[in-house]
Amino acid sequence: MIPPTIECARAMRDAGIDAMAALDTGLPAAPAGLSPEQAAEVKRAFGKAMGEIVCEVINVAVLAYPELEPDAGDWTEALRQRVRLRAEALGLAPQPAP
């Protein structure tokens, strides 16, 4: 799949970055209390999911639009925007001061 527009590609890239961050945040707690074999299996599942996100979402967007190659600042900004959008959707966004 080739994203038809740069806006589509940017949305794909940013959603992929957000998904990667969510998985990365959840990974340390996921294998807690599991046997070493179970923990390894959980870690492999997380790694597989993260690899698919990179290959099938982020890289697809960047290959179509190389100018979207993310640097550290892009990752941070994408996460800020996605968190803000989720907060707004849940009615948790800060209200402007009167």
C-alpha cells in the first residue's frame, strides 16, 4: 500500500509512533510474575507487533514520503499530538483559563 497523500502518510507515521510508544511503555509490566519461558514469549509477541508496526505502517509512510523520516523531535511531537487528541476525545483536555 502506498499512502495516496502526505497527510495520509503523516497520520500513518504518527499513529505508528504512538503505537510503538504504547507497546514500549507496556512491555516492562507485561512479563511480571511469569516464568522465564512465558516472559520470553510475551516479549517476543511485543517485539513482533513492534516490528510489524515499523515495517507495515511507519516505513510505508516514510518510503512514500522521505521528508517524513522521523527524528527524535518528530517522535516527541507525534506523541504529544496523539496524547492531546486522545485526551480531547475523552473530554480530559485542559480547559482554557477564563
